[in-house]
Amino acid sequence: MAEIEKLGNFTTTDAPEYEDILQCMRCGFCLPTCPTFSLTGRERSSPRGRVALARTVGEGKMEFNQAIKEEAFFCLDCRACTTACPSGVQAGSLMEICRAQVAQQQPLPKWQAGFRTFILEKMLPNPNLLETSMLPARLYQKLGIQWLVRNSKVLKLGPEWIDKAEGMLPELVQPLRKKLPELSPAKGEKRGTVAFFLGCVMTLMYAEVSRQTVKILNHQGFDVITPKTQKCCGAPHLTEGDPETARQLASHNLDLFLDLDVDAIVTDCGGCGAALKEYEEMLAEREDHQRLQHFHSKIRDISEFLVEVGIRTAELKPVNKTVTYHEPCHICHAQGISKQPRKVLESIPGVELREMNESSWCCGSAATFSLKFTEESQKILDRKLDNVKKTEAEVLVTANPGCHLQLAWGLRKAQMPQPVLHLCELLGEATPD
């Protein structure tokens, strides 16, 4: 976001526009959709309360203080309020902007700022460094150290978030990015060519999911191009209040993918898809509008793409399982994709979909929210797990790595039997090799 005229007590760089904080009519439609308001009952922890805080700062009636800092990060950015809002108020996006203001107006202590800079500006933008950073975690698992740590319960002696972070680690394998061929050819009658946006968490923690995604696309008749030089989508940076690095990454990915002659740019990560579709707004003042529109027109979530082109079902193998589907916030609310994942599930022979209550209610992951606010995250997760339990489904399906990590951890902790599968794992099971 470019430098604009000073708005009240916001800085001029990466500040909200006054029209955005005037939109809220205070009708209250957002209140029952907001997990943090549901937990606390506090007006300031509701979407309209947060917008009101931002408006007060923007009008110069209040300093950018601790209260707005707390609410900026306490917001899950689940976008459920935007879905419910008759005026289209983007409260979650506004809180992302306020997080950028936190970095400017309330600097961290020097050591914390240095660590934050290293993670956001050095490690995440560098795929090689990011992949190397996971080597100790893989050795930790393979050498049996994880088993010793978990059985000794030594992590219980430290902060709760450390114990949870360790407990959320899935079984790690070598990252997928370098192992995937640049071009994976279509099988059978070719229908087109797509580019695959391989998210950071997907390549590092859910390599098998993305391997299945490529297999599915090939079986559906598409050549798949996976550029090796693609970088992080920028979502973690927006979440942590670093929009400038997010814009730099967006510019890189924009140039890289627009140079490819493809019918679509497909991702199997809900958070990445949401961020990619926001490049048009993120880079509005830096890039040609037509290029941004062209890029936006090509971005597809895997479920969205498959339903759009039509799923070839003739050769699919039966998968005789009852499943229920958790809707990731950045798929259903940020991208407006709800029917398509269900249509994919219904296309798999043998699958019985059992709808859970409040399927689009946040699971409490929300990037780093689940570690920063462990108690509140657990309460939100408990509500979700209760709804999962009532379906008596054998499998819980989702389509975003943050949700996958949180739900799998929660199910293990609650000693519930359901495995968590990505949508592409289930469809991949039905897809011939």
C-alpha cells in the first residue's frame, strides 16, 4: 500500500483508507459469526468493535494504543464477518493493516525485532533456506528424539505454546519442491496445461498431499508445470504485519507465473489461494492493472478448478468411507468457495458425505493465533471437534494446512479416531496411478 495522506493517528505508510472504516453501519450481523466475540462477549473483540477502534484512531480521537494492537492480533482474520456483512466491510483485512501499524508504531525489543526480520525477510522468501531450516526437525523425528521428548513430558514444564507447537508436527519427509519435475505430463486425452502453486507449508509438511494433487491433475488430462523458483505467497507476512515483503514476493510470483502459457494457476492450499487472489489489490499501485486482472483470472483452488473443468469419474476407484468436511476460512470466506469441495467429494465413488453443524466455523488455527492464544484457540477447536464427533464420520476432510495441523492435533488430544485428510488425499486414493 503506497504512502497516502496522513489519516488521524495512523502513519502514512500502510494505513487504512477512511472510506474503509466508514463502511460499518453497526448493524450487528457480524456478531454471531465471530469466534472471538462468541468467546468473550466483548464489543471491542467483535468485527464492528474493531472497526470502531480503527475509526477512532483514524479520526484522531485516540492514539494507536495497546487496545487496538491486542485486537489486531486477537482477530482470527477468518473473514466470516465479511461473508455476513451486508455492506461488505473487510474487518479482517483492516486488522491486517493495523498489524502493519503495530510494527511501525510499537516496535519490538531489539532481539525480537531481529528474529522477526530474519524469519519474515530472510527465511520465508528463500525456498532453499526455508527447506534447510526443516532438516533439524526431520532428524529430531528420525533419530527418535521426538519419542523421548514426548514420553518424558519435559515440554510440559515450559510455555504451553511450545508443547502445542511440538505436538502439531506431522511426520516430516523431504520437501517436495525440488523432487517434483518441472513438467508432469497429462495422462489420456490432454485437456490443457496448468501451473501449480506449491505452498511453503505444503512442500515442507504435506508433501504427499501435493504429490496427489499433481497426480490428480495429470489423470484429469492436464500437463502440470511447477516452477522451481516460485516463492512464498506472502500470506504469513500479511498475517504478521509485514506487507512490504509480501508485495515483493507477490511481484516475483506475478512475473514468474505470467511468463507461463497456462490455462490456470492451481493451488491446493487455501491460504495461498486467498493471498494470490489478493495480489490485484496488494499490487494495485505498483503493477499494470491488466496484468493483475489477468493473473487474478487464472488463480484457482484445486476444488474450484476441478468442478469448473468437469471431473472425469469413469476410472475412479471406490473409496468406501463416511466423511465430514471442515471448510477452511480462507477457502469458504476469503474465496467464496463452498459448494465445489463438496461436489468433488460427491464425485468419489463410495464416499458418503455427512455434513457437520457449523462446517464453516473457524477451527482456531488462524496462522500463529493458535500458539499466541492457546487457551482461546482450544475453546474454538473444542466447538469444532464436538460438531465432528456428532457426525460419526470415519474421516475428517479439509483443504488447508493450518486447519490440517490444528485439527489433527486436536483429534489426537481428544482421543478421537478420525484421521484428517486433505481433499486431494481422498481423491488421490480414488485416482489410478
